[in-house]
Amino acid sequence: MHKLLVAIGITLSSVHALAAPQLNVGSMYDYVAASKTTEVKRIMNSGSSTAYVRVSVAEIVYDSNGKSSEVAAGEILDVSKQTDTLIASPARLIIPAESSQTVRLLYMGNREKERYFRVRYIPVAPDINDQFNLSEKEAEEYKKQLDAGFSIMAGYGTIVMVHPEKTRFDTQVIESESNIKVTNKGNSTAIVDMIRYCDNSGLNCTPVRVDHLLPGREKTYEKMSGKKIYFDIKEFDVKKPYSF
């Protein structure tokens, strides 16, 4: 009887799961090189229902203490400079099940310093005012389809870093008796990638992680007895491996 109930539960869960879209936005970080003004990002829908996706952009700004906050794209600018921001086009996506669409990320603004933006991809149950060009009947039918399955649709927020026009990388790695200090003295974000601690033979490693080191920031990694630390410094398309 217990096995029967489990089987029924799995079957019902599978049926319900069919009703919802499932987004995959790929990398959570995108970079616009100094020589480029656009990046193209592919958004996948691996679910079994059409995804109606609203795309929004906010700029991430840092105060003098390094604390970040978000403002809607363009809000920190006066009306005459509204183009000095990241633009996502199109701002509405209709992605059929098991299909994909692309978003063009365009930046034509000031590049005296590095800029940071958060782009959100939010699946919604559209109505006639959502600019998806659905009739009232079509919107109602879609909502009924969602009601028959899961009503929770996961959205994602990715980070877009726009490198300055005169990009300069200068990442310094200094070893002391107790730690390794990595300092970014350049004007563009450096990536401390594939960070892990392993035994002296290079095996039995901890799970890898990654740190983004903004200009002017530093990060300290403590040494561990009987362990070696490994990481790569990535300065856009240049990678340097380190081990201590």
C-alpha cells in the first residue's frame, strides 16, 4: 500500500510539473568588453509550458564605504542622459516549451569607469496589459493551465559588468606566512576562480568557489595546515594559475 501511494504521488507530481515553464539563463555573470557595445544572451525554457518573461534592468552602485544598492536603470541620470545605461532588448520574451530566445544587452553610455547592472528574467502569468499581445481569452487560458500545475515560477537575476574604455588589469598576489592576499589595483574586475584547498598531493579537494574582485578591493585567503590552496586569476580572457 505504501509503495502504491508513493507511485501515485510521483505520478501526480510529474503531471503537475508539466504545467510550468522552467528558465535557464546560463552564466550568472556576463561581461561587455571595452571593444564591444553588445552581448547576446540566450534564455532557455526547458519546461513543458510557454514562458512569458519580463526583463528588467537595474544599475548596481557603490557608496564610499563599498556598500551596494540598486537603482532602476537611468534613475541616477538626468533626462538628457537616459541612454547612459544598459538596455535589454526585447524587454518581453515569449519562449515556447523546450525552446529558447535571445536577449540583446546594449550599452552605449559613458565608459570612464566600470559599470555594474543586474538583469532580471521574471516569468509571469500575463494579462492584456503586459505587452505580450495576448487576448483576454488567451491570458485566462494560460492562467488556468498554470493553476492545474505548479503556480511557482522561478526567475533569475544575472550580473552584467561593463568594462571601461581604457581597461587596465593589475591583480597582485602576495604571500605571507599565514595567508595569501589578492589585491585588484586595476580599473576592471578580476576573477579569483576555481578556489579550493587540497592535500599536499593535490587530491581530496574542497568544493571550488569563485570570487569577483572589483577595482580597489582585496581578498585574503588563510593558509591551512597540511593543505595547499589553488586558484586561477582571470583578467577577462587571460588566466594565471596559482598554488601555495
